[in-house]
Amino acid sequence: MPLTQTQSVGEKIRPFPLGQNVKSFLDYLTIEAGLADNTILAYGRDLKSFLKYCKSNNISQLQEIKPILIQHYLRVLTKEEKCESSIKRSLAAIRMFLRFARLTGLLEDDFTAILEGPKIWQRLPGICSKQQVIDLLNAPCADEPFYLRDKAILELLYATGVRASELAGLKCSDLNLDIGYLRCWGKGNKERVIPVGKAAVAATVEYLKDLRPKLARSGSLSGDWLLLSRTGRPLSRIEIWRLVKKYAVRAGMSRNLTVHTLRHCFATHLLAGGADLRSVQEMLGHVDIATTQIYTHVDQERLRKIHKQFHPRP
């Protein structure tokens, strides 16, 4: 992520000493920690809010922050009806900031271990049936000007489970369609290689052959980017989200369906077909396999079959 994006958050909280400490922390996350861009920006927003609370309590020095202050701040967030995941992320940002301060010698004591956040219920991801996914993939109409591009987008999302930002960041050189693989960079700029199925390969080849050259001639910003707009510039992740929602509505599906829903479908349908958890973890780019395990709870049809097959009283 460009340093200026982190600075734009940090510059607003620099005027007093505690704000300068946070600015140094955000610079550290940007330059050395290798966290995802969106995570750094979210931490910056969370810490800006926390510093505002500190200032309202006449606290301007790092050494003045105590556990009781943080607990009171979390209660304020609860009263403001912030969701549990947002409160937990705010606490994570504060913890990381204080640990950074301890490691750099700005604080003597590390009390982050005693800070407790809200207990979050594990939410099962929403998924679609296989037929619903097929309806979505068939939603683009062949007589539309961007049919080949949009068809390739939907096929690639379901075939690989990539995030919208990862798909938007793909370049033509990241694909090996002869073998059926693509290379992408996920959170923290971590690289992974994912197989691509025949249907997605065919849709992408057709797009690259018949439409992308025309779009590339429309502008000078196309470069090696895979997905282009009508003006020849690279598609953004927001535009990809909008396209998916557009075709979801056309297919008669919920307006709540997003790119991430297709990622959930990718994982769940793989596990339902017999894929092992470790392989799915690697393809999704999850650091912790516990994140991938949630999809085993979603596959109710497979569980029913197992129960019927092995339970002594089916």
C-alpha cells in the first residue's frame, strides 16, 4: 500500500504526543509488518477513534493509558451499538499498538494479555445451492457488449474462490491457461497458485481473444491487467462487486449476494465433493485452518448422508 494512504490517517492524529506514537505505529505496519492494506487502514481508523476518547479524558501521553481506560472505551463502543466484530477489531488494534510501544521501549509494562473483548458467535457463511450458482453464471446475456468479460469474471470467481481485490489485481501474465492455473496475491501480499477449471479457462480464453484487445485499444492504462473497463482501464474491486450484484438480481437471487458468497460456495462445494480441508485452506489462502473449518459446518447435505450411512438407527 502506498505510504501516503497510511499517512492520511496518521496526519490527522499527529498534533499531540500520543498521536505521534500512533503515527509511528502505522508507519511500522506499512513498511515492516506486511499486513493487508485494508487491515492497516482499519487499524488507523480504530486508533483514531480511541485517541479521540483519550483526548476527551485529558490523556495525551502513552504512559497514561491504563487497562481500566480501555475497558471503559469498549463499554462506550457497546453503548454506541457497534457490532461485536468491530469492537473486537478495535481491541486488536489497541493491543498491537501497545505491544509495539512495549517492544520499542516506549512502555515498560505489557498488560495487553489481561484485556478482554466481547465473545463473538461464530457465524456460518451464507451460500447458494449448485443450481443457484449455475443460474448466476448463466445470467450474462450473449448479446451484451461486455458479455465475454462478465462471464469470465463470474466463472473465475466460482472456479478459484479468489477475493474481489485479488481478481482485480490479476494480470494476463498471472494466468497459465494451457495448464489451468492462476497466480494471485492475497492478504499481506502473500502469493498462492490456484487451479482453474475447464469452464473458467474456456470463458477466459474467449474473453482474451475476442474482447480484451478491443477494450485495450480504448485507453492507455490497460497495461497487462486482465480485466478492463469499456475505457480500457483496469476494473476495480468495487466494480467487480457491482457486477456480481447486478447478475445476482438478474438471476432472481438475493441482493445480499456478494463476491464473498461465491468464495463461500467455492469452499463448501469443494468439501461436499470430497476435497480435503488442507487443500481448500491453501486455495483460499487462509493462514489458520480453523478459518477454513467453518465450511465443514455448512455442508449439511454431506453430514446427513454420513449420519444415514453410519448411524445404527438411520
